[in-house]
Amino acid sequence: LEIEFLKNVQHENIVSYKDSGELIFESKKFGYLILNFIAGETLAERISRERYENYYDIQQVVIDVLKGLNYLHNLPEPIIHNEITPQNIMLDLSSDVPKAKIIDFGLGKDLKETQGITQSICGSPITMAPEIWMNKVDKSNNKPYDFKVDIWSLGCILYNIYTGVPPFTG
């Protein structure tokens, strides 16, 4: 699914697809995915190295990610990223103004395919929305959720950037 998602999305705040295919080596089949090179670092690397001192830089990161999510959520066949974390946001440092780009669609879901909801349990516990977390804790709960989980995750990241610590521990 990750390859299919990336083949069909083109946005300045989302990593760009270049090529994919299969390779047979010693009678074993391997899949590969080639993405556009992003000269920079992940948001997680940036946060661990130093705190953001300029609130306009924080604002720009959040706006860039929101633009990418808005694009994904408003496609004719909307996509839920399902794992918006500091590790899955790259900061492209190739120009004067860093640009945040969403990467890693390995846990992405097609909203149309799941008829507007999904019940899979996935993502990082630090940025996981409560509706996903409740499904993980209480398997009988199994309530559906939608693309709003991506927005929750971005809120958790914003908290982490401002305070320097994750919103939840333990």
C-alpha cells in the first residue's frame, strides 16, 4: 500500500516517489522503493539535538505538516497516514527556509477502502490518539477511527517541540 499511496500523491510537504519494483536474488524476491532524496534530518533528530528557540520555526514546521495532511485527507480517495511522529517528519534543509515533509507511509490507510473508518491498531504510543490506544488496551472495544488521528498526533508533536518532553510517559 505504501508504494501505491506514494505513486499517487504529489505535494511539496510529502516525500516524492521515484521508482519501485522487485528484485530476485538467490531465488528470493525482494521489493524496493526509491524516494526523492531529502537533504536534512528528521524532526526527532532536530528535537534531540537542540530546542527550538524561535516560535516562527515551530509554526512553519506545523504549517508544513498540516498542508501535507490536508492534501492527504482531501484526496478523492483520502489517506490516513496513521503514524505522524517526529521520526516521520523530515526537515528539508536544502534551502534557506527548512521545509517539513511527511515520510514513511508504511502504516497508511485508504479511507475509502475502509469505508471511512479503520480498526487497525498502529502507531507510536507517544503520539497515538486515544481512540487507537483504547482499541489496543481493550480489544473488545474495537471502535472505528478516521483521519483525525493524524491531527491528534501532530498536536502531540507540537507539545513535544514546545516543552522538550513527550506529552505522555509511562
